[in-house]
Amino acid sequence: MSNSPARNILGGALVACCNDPPVGFYRDGSCNTGRGDAGLHTVCAIVTEEFLAFSRAQGNDLSTPRAEMGFPGLQPGDRWCLCAARWAEAVEAGVAPPIVPSACHEATLEVVDIDTLRRHALQ
């Protein structure tokens, strides 16, 4: 990780996505990224039932709690730092959940264009 403050997709400081439960690759509440984050967990999304079903069908069940990993399982309305590529797949499938732009790391722009992200911004 860089020593400079993380930036969001809008060019401002990256804000927290969710602290209860703590989200993100580093479980620090933000969608920050770094060397070990091969999945680029940079999209702060408010998950929907449609997205959770889509993710489960893709082999990533985000609904089932996993106590051994400290993972409570997600419910519609929860905020979570999604992999940018999976979120882009959900866009193509028509099931992308809304995002919180100020909490999406700027690295997301390596995978998804800003116009697509803006179309899915929480209003």
C-alpha cells in the first residue's frame, strides 16, 4: 500500500464503506486495496437479493455465514466491498447493486469506466 491517502473514483479521499461488519480486503471498513488484493475488492456496494443470487450462481456465496472466517453472511441492504470484476459481470447480467462512489477505491477505474459507475451510484 502507498503512504499517500487512498482516493475514491471521484478523486476525493476514500471514505469508509462499512464498519459493522468491518468490510474490505483488509477488514478495516474501507474498500482499500494493495499488493495482496488480487481480486481488487474496491467497489462499495449495497447488495441486493438479485446480486446475492447472481454471486452464488457464480460460485461465491456471500449469503451464508462462515463463523470460522468471522463472516456473518450478507443480507440485502448490507454494504460490502465487492471485487471490481464481479461487479462488472453483474452490470453485464443486469443485476449490479448500487454503489457508494465516495467509498469506491480509484483502482476500480482500471476495470469499470466512470460513466458506468455513475449510472449505478446510490441516489
